[in-house]
Amino acid sequence: MTVGDVRLMKGNEALAEAAIRAGCQAYFGYPITPQSEVLEYLADEGRKRGMIVLQAESEVASINMVYGAAGAGARVMTSSSSPGVSLMMEGISYIACAELPCLIVNVSRGGPGLGTIQPSQGDYFQSVKGGGHGDYRLIVLAPSSVQEMAGFVYDAFDLADRYRNPVMILADGALGQMMEKVEFPAYDPAAHAVPKPWATTGKPASRPANVITSLHMLAEQMEEVNHKLQAKYRLIEEHEVRYELLATDDADYLIVAFGLAARIAHRAVQVARAHGHRVGLIRPITLFPYPHAIIRSLAERMKGVLVVEMNAGQMVEDVRLAVEGRVPVKFYGRMGGVIPSPDEVAHAVEQMVGQTSDVSMEAH
Amino acid sequence: MTQEILQDQDTASFEGMECVYERPGTLSEARFHYCPGCGHSVVHRVLMEVIEEMGIAENTIGVAPVGCSVFAYHYMNIDMQEAAHGRASAVATAVKRIHPDKFVFSYQGDGDLAAIGTAETIHTCNRGENILMVFINNAIYGMTGGQMAPTSLMGMKTSTSPAGRTQETAGFPLKIADMVALLPGVSYVTRQSVHTPNAVRQLKKALTKSFGWQKEGRGTCFIEVVSNCPSGWKMTPIQANKWLVDNMFPMYPPGDLKVPA
């Protein structure tokens, strides 16, 4: 580690710098607030360091360029924000079916519609449950700091290559825009490169033609493709679940929050503990695969669970599926780009404690 | 009669005969699914002949569209990518950027290239991507059953313009080759056809020149093939080719629109 590896950077720039260091060969994107710094940084620094950077005519073109470059064997990415990511959904579905490794970054903003440019977690369903058509899954990583905006880029590319699956980093406008200290790890792209014998690189006489496609006209054939994808998703669920625990050992109450909301919840845990409530936090890092099992086992010894999100309540559905009614699951959220304060969240914790410490608990 | 000839060909012994004409190695042995008389199979074959004759099969990557030629990669025995509807030129752009030393072509019909993919078409050309775009214009959506295309002629009857195309409801036929010819990134725009043996030879020349210019890095080459759709037009192949000359050519006249300086 040299001194030059520690910097003060915006989340968007840290992510872009990490992409260069991770050996990303090509970036295709379209400007949209609050993530345009990714494109700007790469158009300058990325090009200087040999990356192919193309400002496309739309997010539709961008994602199809990602398809083409990934199919041609390159380590490749795009980034956008919520409305732009919506435009990419068709292409993402194709990429998932054709099993092309790539990184898609969503520095999300408040919606629906044109919405706002303020940070939001309203794209959880879109990122985790599908978004595009058909039965597919992205691996979804949710950073909660500028450090993770950078660090998850390396993980994302490696996971994408390992599983031949698109990976999404689901951040938000605050993580993209805020500046923090970030440390870049030593990473040798060559050491992480995997062979891609399936890529379209020009067909030598010695092998059959490589075809990148998501089209399988016979229903039985298409079902086979689906079985293969589902088997891969089960494998990912088995091996790649990531989460962080905070103060859960002695906790009576559990907060579940991801990304920026988890940082706010972290502070709320401290506030609630100062008020004498034993509260802990679990932060899912992978939103797919989701940490169902640990949430279930933690919930078994809790009096209540509070899910905090910057949306109308999306991940709370996964928490309820994990908890399966063992304890009450409450929700606190702000929408449309409003960031909840730690005090608001601590207040929601107090309310939960008030409601659930009663012997005759209400049903939910 | 036709049936008997086909059977004869399948079972005939060619022993002692000299082979003067055969399938190029770049064309797979899969049988074309195209309707009798359709231009696609001819264009596929000519394109693959050119790639074989130029000795560039190992260095060529193609991008297939959505439409009747969605399975182009079943027939073209080279590395191929199947693009989403309208996005072939975006996919081809990226393939070429990753492999600038390879030959890259896209192959699209009129709905794909000139309706849903218009933005990608214009901007690929405007960037002057060093690729070949092959555009099959038969003025109809063949695969989905004969709907109106952006290039359908005025008055042309299709399943979605049953009384004939009118300007009031559908605007005018889009002459996209003329549009891209205006763009400085585009070096070569030509309009060809495959309705006669001579036309096929002309197309072959245009394809050969295009790959040559791609090697020299001359920018986008755009070849429109004015083609037919006997099934969609509800004609015999012979009627369709006559209708093509009488009706398509006045709107889409064959010839070069732009050649490299």
C-alpha cells in the first residue's frame, strides 16, 4: 500500500477509479444526474489509461453496447440512474439470458417517473425481483459508503465473470455525490482474468462458431435454458450471501436496512441504546442473493424487527418472507428522495418497543 | 414436379462429375427457413461467399437482427451475436470497438433498422463506426405476419394498413439510406437488389468493396438491399420481383448514393 492509494473522493469518482483499476476495458453510458461523474471521470481518466469510453445516444444503446462488448469477451460496464436504468431493462434481460458478465451501476434517485435527483431506494424491486421480462436474477450489491462504492466494483466484476451473470451495484444519489476517504486495494486484473472461450472473437477453423443469443424457439429448449439459469441462481444463493451485523449479540430488537439507510440506522442504534433499548442492525450487502437465513435466525430471538428504507416499503417484503411471522415486522420509510434522520429512525424504534413490549401483541 | 427435382437432388450420385459451384464453407448446412423467392437467402449466401472469397471468415463477427433473419446465425458459419430488436448497430459498435482489427457487420430489416432502431442507426452512422451495415428493405414486417413498415409505400396494403398506407395515419415512406448518406461519418451508401443474377453480382461487388474500405478504416458502409416479401405481399416470387421493379424502385432507386472520396 502506497500513500497514493488513499484519496478523498466522491462516490461516483471512486467507483469510476476502481473500474479502471479492476481492468474494465470498456464503458458505455449516457449522462444522467446524479451519476454523470462516472462517465465524466472515465471520459478523462479512463481514456488516458486505455479504457474504451463511449457516450451513447441513449441508455438503450448503452446497454446493448454492453451486450456486444461482453459478448466479444471484454470486461465491461455501464452506469445510470433510475429512469435510465428503466430504459436498460430489456437489454439486461437479454444479457441475463445470454449469460454475459458485466457490471451495471444504478446510482438511484427518487421516483416514480422523472421523479427527483435526490437519493432513493425505490428501485429495490426493479433490481432484485427482475425489472426486465422473464425469470432472471442479477447479483445485486448495495454499498453504504464511498469505500464500498469503490471496493464492490472489484467484487462485482469477479462475481460476473465467475457466474457469467450481470451484476448490479445499487447505490443512491447520496453515495454517488458525497466525499469520503477511500482506499484502493492492490488488485491485478490479469490475475483475475478468466478464459472466455464462448466469446465472439472471430471463428478459427478449429472450433464451431460462437453465437451469443437469448433466442430458443422451442418451448422445451427455452425451459432447459431456464433450468440452467435457476440452477446457477441457487448456486449463487448458496455461496455469495453477504451481510454485516452490528450490535446484534444482546439485541432484543433488530433493524434491517441496506445502503445509505443502513448508515442512518447505524446511528439510530446508538441513539436507541443510549435510551436503554437493546437494538441491533443487520445490513444486507447482497440484495440478491438475500440473507434470508440469518435474518430468520436472528428474528427468532428478537421481540420485534424494524425495516428502514428510503422507499414505500420494498425490502420489507423479503424480511417478512424470512421472518415468516415469528415476530412483528414494522416498517419505517421516507420516499421521493427524502432521507430519514437518525432521530426519526430512533423514534420508530421507540414506537416498536412500545408496541411490542406489551404482552398482548397486535397482529400485523 | 418441383418435389421430384428436390428428391432427385437429394439422392443423385455426383460421381464422375466436376463440381463447378458449391456452398461456401462460411454457410452452414442448415436449410434456409425462408419463404420461396425471399431475398434473404440470396443475400445470406452472397455475403458469406464474399467473406470466404476474401479469406476473412476467421476475422469477421456478424450481428443478427430480430425479424425474419433472426436466425441468420444458423446459416452464417462465423462468430455471431443476436441483438435485441433495433439494436444491432449498437451491438456491432461495441464488438468493433473491442476488436478493431476484426471485420464487423450488422444485418437488419426495415422495421428493425428504420423504425425501432432509428436512433441507433443514425448515431452509429454519425459516429462513423467502422462497420458494414446491411439493410434489407422489403417494405413490410415479414416475421410478424405482414404489418406496415416505415418503408411501406404510399397506398401499400398491409395487415395494419388494410386500406393502403396514407399520409394522414402513417406518414411517408422513410428513405433512411438517403438520410445516412448526409452524415460525414458514412463513407459508402449504396442501394442494391437481388431480383436478377446481374443484381446479385452487383451486390457482391458492393459487399467486397465495403469490407475493403472497412480494412482501410474508412468509416461506416451502408448497403440497402431493396428486396421482396412474396408471402407478405401475397404474390408469387415472380410477381413479387416484377412488383419490386415497378413499385419499389421508383421510391428506392438502385445505385450508389455516396462513395468514398
